[in-house]
Amino acid sequence: MVCLKGFWSFLPYSTVISLSYTTRLYSVCAMRDTILNSLLAAAHGLSDEQKEFQKMAFDFAAHEMSPHMAEWDEKEIFPVETMRKAAQLGFGGIYVQPEVGGSGLSRLDTSVIFEALSTGCVSTTAYISIHNMCNWMIDTFGNTEQREKFCPELCTMDKFASYCLTEPGSGSDAASLLTTAKLEGDHYILNGSKAFISGGGDTDVYIVMCRTGGKGPKGISCVVVEKDTPGLSFGKKEKKVGWNSQPTRAVILEDCHVPVTNRLGQEGQGFNIAMRGLNGDLPFVSMVCYLMAIYIFFSSRFYHLLVRKQFGEALSNNQFLQFKLAEMATKLVASRLLLREAAVALQESRSDAVSLCSMAKLFVTDECFNICNQALQMHGGYGYLKDYAVQQFVRDIRVHQILEGTNEVMRMIIARSLLSESG
Amino acid sequence: MSRVLVGVKRVIDYAVKIRVKPDQSGVVTDGVKHSMNPFCEIAVEEAVKLKEKKFIKEVVAVSCGPSQVTETIRTALAMGCDRGIHVEVSGKDYEAMGPLQISKIFAALAKKEEASLVILGKQAIDDDCNQTGQMTAALLDWPQGTFASEVTIDGETVKVVREIDGGLETIKISMPAVLTADLRLNTPRYATLPNIMKAKKKKIANMKPADLGVDMVSRVEVLRVDEPPTRLAGVKVETVDDLVAKLKANGTI
């Protein structure tokens, strides 16, 4: 395998496309090495244990996810088997308590792991992070019976979870949701619909935010609805620009009877639970972006700028491109630092955690999308071909500026926090 | 029951582009990514598998080198070894360390730990010596099953299928024995998150070669390290006679 390394410079550009799996794996690993060691070193400032996690996650991503990334995207496959393999390594409930089957790690540990996993496939890693978020919500806000009932199977990914907050009529204005839950005896009757639910239709456990009380956030409760509950049905599978390895469907509730014992926390606590879940996931959502950006960055450097020649020289000799690369690298390091800071603030339950997470999400998703987009530009025509991974990353990352709180909402949160502190 | 010693070597990661130091005394190792030798990973995996099948009771991971090798021992612990031994060797001794010194250390440890098996990788990807396993067996006067692609324990004997030039050779050797792992012996597992965490609590004992009565003096001196010569462009000729003439002219024939 070693001799293939020198091979790169001898191949005419078009044959780069038809490289075998082993060469691609090898080069992914070569890139991983540079990513880990370079100026943009993802491994700086991590404890030995975190470096182990990162290494393991990188290896898993390179061997189990990366080779299938394009196929999962094209055929819209929900990679259940691969995710279950990941769960065997502890990725099903990374920050869930060990006594219910989780790995009990910190937010920072988790972000390091997701960072590395997303080099294998953004879309799948994003779903794994949503699954983890739901698992955590039950672990943190559920009572003993609920935790013991749901968490172990979520940790092993024998069952998968979905997070249902958004509705056709309420996206950014999540607190205005209309799905009702009327109490009748020992059951809630749920009526309404949820939109854009990741995993919807293929998952087993649905965490649904619904209205048990009056208007606004205080009237919202959080209920766990299990698959095959009568009254639970799904819309058609949405056709998306990216994130194709996870199905997205509307979740429809028509006189759906859910036992009161499936309610997480108190009535009226639902919105708070939902937001806590999302806040926790913010760093991960952005982390995924960040690492995609880094991956693309290096992909451009390795495969393209150093190899492609125009006007008699390698592209890497072009000053404009050098400057562009420098700007991209600077934004990447800034992104990583902001993300890590937000993750630490979250872990330490600092008062600025929410603002920091919002800032991180805003900055990282915007910047990393731009970086990936610029990387695509640098690849020229080849960047537009589906043979190259760049375009998949651009498509997969684009949604991160929208979901889990649009970047506009992030600005609202940050502004509110700034203005309330002053005066 | 029995105890197995597994050797793990910290080497430059296989995916790294190797560069020779300007003074030609060796390759650049500072700031370069290192990881466990792939054949050592296979050795660890085999040992852990034997433990899971209950043929052996304890797996001890051993590495020789400066403080950084504890990372490699931790990886072995995360894969399922029970404890580790770090034999401290640093500076000039480390640079001059070769299979002879390592095999002396392993022979001494195998006796001290009363191991029934020593499992090593067949070779390290940095020096490609393929000597340590064989030398260790010789020093201990134990049978050896090298280039193992399949290992089966049967009471006090081990059946080893070896990959040799002619194909596959099956031998039966009695324990205690030394085995070296070849590529197709198994596929190393990923360390799981819980195991990585548990590994933190596992013990790594420290010792020096002198504690084992081993002298680290090397009988080999590295004179110079060079990059492989850059490939020159070829020359096209029209006829076979031209070819022969050119080959004669440049002294090849």
C-alpha cells in the first residue's frame, strides 16, 4: 500500500475518480494524519483519553462510514447496521449515564467524538447526534421507570429516536406550536402534526412537544410516543438537497392515545426540556460543520491545489489561492476554539453557556459553509461532479445554518442576552 | 491458568509521509503522528480473543521506550489487556534499541511473569526487522510459531497455521511458546468508549532494563539513512540492438 502514495503524482487527473476503495481509505487516513498533526491540529489541548476517543472515532469514520457515504446519499439509505456498530462502541448514548447503558462522557468528549465521526459522513453523524440528544433528554428528565424502559435500547440502538418540535405552522417561533394533548383519565390524546422530523417513520421512539396547557412556552409538555401507537402516522419521505442518509417525514398525530406515564418531567416543562436538548446539541451541530470544513480544506490542499497545474504551475503557487487558503484556515481555527469554549461552558453550566452556544452555532455554521463552498470553487469543474465528495459536504452542511434554531434566531438569542446584561 | 505477554511497539503511523533528517542520522519523529504497530494490534486482538475464549487468564501489554509509549500501552489496555508494563528506555539507548535488546527484555519478563505465551507482531513497520519474536524464542529456548494466520490452543499445545512462501504450514508446538502475528490472523477491534475509560484505571508498571538484568548496548551502528533514490526518467530506444548497446554502456550488463 505504501507504494501507492507516490502514485498520486503520476495519475492523469481523470483517473483520480476511479480510485479503488483501498487507495481512498489510505488517503483518508493520510489526511487524517495531517488533520491531527498540523497547524489546524484537532488534537491540541485534549487529554490523553480524549485523544483516544478521537482516534477511535476517526478510525471508525474512515473504515465504516467514509466508503459508503456517497452510496448512502445517492440511494437515501438509513445505515442502521453501521449505526448499530457505532452503538456497540458506545456511540448510542455518549453523554447518557452508565447505569442505563450510556457512556457517561462529558460534552467536550462528545464534541471531540462527533467532530471525528463527521469526517465519515455528515448526515449520518448528524442523525447520531440527534439520537443522542433524545436519549439524553429521557435520561435527564425522565423518571426511573422511563429511563429504564427507553434508555438501554436507545444506547444500543436497538431502537432509534426522533425529536419532534417543529410544525408546519411553527418553526422559529417554536413556542407557538399547536399540537394538543388533552388529558383523559390516564392518557393524553394527541392531535396535530410535526414537520421535517429526522428519522421520522423509521425510528421507534418519538419525543413530541405538545400543548397541555395555555398559550406560549409554559403550556408545553414533552411526551414520548412509541412507534405503532394507534393514531401515529407519517407523511411522505421528503426529497432533500442533502442529509440523505436520514429519512425526513412529517409526523401525524390523530387521536393518538399516549399514557400519562410517558410524559417527561412536569406539565409545562416541555419547552424547557426541548430547549435544553437543543442547546446541548448546538455544539455538535456546529462541530459537524467544522470538521467537514476541515476535511474539505485538506482535501483541497492535498488533492487539488498541490496536484492541479494551470498556466504552467501548481495551483498552490497562485497567491490568490494561497491567501484564500490562509483565510479559510484562520476561520477554521477560530471556529474550533469557539466551539470548544461553548462545549466547556455547557459542561460547567456557566451562565453564558446559552449565548456562547448560540454564538458558536451562528459563527461555525456560517463560516464552515463558506469554507466548503470555497473549496468547491477551488476544485473548479470537478467540484461540481458527484464523483467528488466536496459537493456532498456542501449540500450536507447547508442545512446546518437552518435547523436547530436558524442563524437568525441565534442572533435574536445573542442580542437578547447582550441587551439584558447591560444597564 | 495462564498469562500472556503481548509486545506493543509505538511506531510512526503508517499513513505519515516519512522524511529523513537533514543530518541523515535517521527519520524525523518530532511532532509526527505515532500509533501502535499494526501487527502489534493484531497480536493484542489475538491475546484478548484467547482470554475471551477462556484459554488464558491475563493479558499483559509490554512496551519499551520513553514516556510516550504509555499511550500505546493505554490503547492496548483499551482493547482489553488487563495491565501494562512500561520498560523505560530513552535517549541514545532508545535510538540504538533493536530486536536483540527487546528480545532480551521480553525473555526476562516472560520468565519473571511466568507467561505461557508471548505474542508479538511479526515485524514492526518502521524497521521491518522481523527478528524479535524469533530471537525471544531462542533466548528462552521456547518453540516458536511465527507468521501465524491461525492460532488454536489445545490443552498444553498450540496449533499454529503459518503463512510461508509456499503456502500455509500447520505446526503443533508445546507451551510455553512465542507466537508472531501475521496480517490475516484477525481484524483488530475498535476500542469501545467504556473500555477506553476503564483503561484509565488499569495499572501500568514501570521498570528499567537494568531491573531485568538486560544490557542495552547495541552491536549495530547506523551509519547513514538516505531517502530512496528519485526515479529517473526512462530512455526510449528504437531497436533491441540499441537497447543492448545502451545497457552495456551504462554498465548494467
